[in-house]
Amino acid sequence: MITNSWLHPDLEKRNSATHGGGIFARADIRKGERLAIFGGKIMPIDDMYELPVEMQGYTMQIEERLVIGPASLVPEDTDFFNHSCDPNSGFKGQVFLVAMRDISADEEITFDYAMTVSASVGSDMVFCMECACGCPECRKTITEDDWKLPGLRVRYKGYFSQYIQEKIESLDRDNFGERVRGEAIISEKKKAGLLVR
Ligand SMILES: [Zn+2]
């Protein structure tokens, strides 16, 4: 059968204890291996509401204005990757999912939705999801601003969707610029005798 997305041959859909359907490893997988390539239809975020309700959850944000969604009304296995606050996979680019660490047979493959979701542009949609993934790091509520959390920016460096990685780098450049400007002001004040230290 021709599918829109590609799934690693050692992965399969099974029932997940926590979230209904999930994707599981049939065999051991090594860090860095490509797990899935997401395909489908590219659409403005609001157009996802034109999909049947049961298909709306099978969309993934790939840019501030766009999501990639199902190209047909039949879900594919790649639609069933679940979120975890302690994931074992992350992104290379926008649609390539790779193993962030070695994965053992029978482990569920998860990624953190913070890797792909950010505030949408041109849409009133606000992303917010309750999480009960059960891991000690669980954030309980997953929001569209989670990519800004300093801890996650360190943990998922190189694994955020490319467009979010670029947002982080641009934010870091701005912060760096502000720090440099701040230091310049302090040194001028020191020179002017306005600051003792
Ligand atoms: Zn969680």
C-alpha cells in the first residue's frame, strides 16, 4: 500500500497503556536512526477545522502559519506518535523524526509536542493540552510556549523542529545583543562615575 508517510520497518502501532494507540519498537533501535518521515497535505492552521473532527488531531505544526495534515481520511500509523515529557525521539528538519537515544524493543516511541508547537500566526488557535504521561518530569500542562523553557531548550537542542530551532537561535541572538548593550551602558556609567562598582 502506498502511504503518505514513512515509518521505520522495526516500528509498529500498538495499543498504548496511557493514550490509546501508540508507536512501539519491535526491535532495538540505535540513537540517531531515522524513525519516521511525515508526509501529507500542507495547510494553513485554520484549515485543519475543515477536516473531519476525528482527523483534526492528526496534524502537526511545521511553521508559524502551517501544519502538515492527513492527505486522506484514513489515518496512517505515523499519526499515532504520542507526546511524552521525557521523550526518546526528536526532529531533524520539520518532518524527519530520529531516535534521541538508544531505544529497546517494546519501548513506546514518543516526542515532546514542545518540539513542534509554537504560537500560531494568522490564527486565533491557542495550543494547550493536559498531560498525564506519568514521567517524573511531567509538566502536566503542555503549551505553545514550552519551547521557550530554558530546561527544554538545553535538553532538546538540535531536536526541535527546524523552524522552532531557528526561533530559539534568533531569541538567543536578541538576548545576547541586549546583554552586550547592557554591559556597554554599565561601563559608560562607571566611566562617568555614576556607578561605584
Ligand atoms: Zn507529561
